[in-house]
Amino acid sequence: MIPLLLTAALLCGGMENPSLPLRPLSIPTPTNPPTDTAELRLSPDGTIFPVAPGTQITARVHGAFIMPLTDPGRTMIRVELVFPLLSKNGKATLLPVGTKLMGRVHLLRGELRFVDFETLILPDERALGVPEGLFRLGPGSLLDLHEGTPAMLTVWRPLRIEAFGPAR
């Protein structure tokens, strides 16, 4: 009966590891940000807008935090934007509300540690790889992992981004 339950849980997207209580996610203290410019775009001929490092975006933890039973190094965290990222002039929506970022979390000596964001999923389900070190979680050193917990994202390095939402 137990193998059948485990198989069903894995087919439904996994399950929380019952032997590991859900702890806050540790956010490493940032070091110096990269100075090279990153780009996020789907089409090479689209207009791109600059976003300065330090720009903050309000988000929240999205979905249940699932720790795989066999490989805790493959654990992912999802955060969802609750406010859009707008161009400096406010006329273009660079990242619309509902955009999700998928980040990697490692279990290290019993502590869950945020590694980096890897994927950005737009509300229309288009996905983009996120350049290393582009967004940071914070402020603070810990983040509660329960559904709906407020989170702040900070653009950590210079960014040039295509408008992914309708003009305002």
C-alpha cells in the first residue's frame, strides 16, 4: 500500500518530505553584483528597455514547496509577481502581474539555502532562461516557504528587457 501511495504522490507532483519540517529558506548575503548587462527577450528585433540594478519587484511565494524524497538538491521555489515591472517611463509592462520565477534551493547541513533563479514563466506560459545572478531574494536573510508569503525581488545586475505585457 505504501509504494502505491508514494507513486501516486510522485505522479501528482511530489510531496513534502515528512521527515524534514518546513523551515524558512536561508537567503545568502549578497556579494558584489556582476557589472555585465543581462538581457531577457524572446524576439531579437523587439524594443528593449533598461532596468537599473536595485529595482525592486513585489512578489509572493507561489504553490506548495515540494522537497523531492530522493534528490533534495533539485528542490525548486516559485515566486509570482503581484505588481508589474514597468519601464522607467511607465508606458510599457516589462514583466506583467502573474509572471513566475522558478529558483533552485539546496539542502545543506539541514538548512534550506536559496541558490538562484533559473526560469521565468510569463502569464501566457512562455518561458525564458534567467541569466545567472539577475534577481535576488530579500530583503532579509530568511523567507517563509508557505503559499502566499510576501517576497521581494531585486534586480541584481544591469538588465535590458523586452516588454512582455501590453503598453499601459
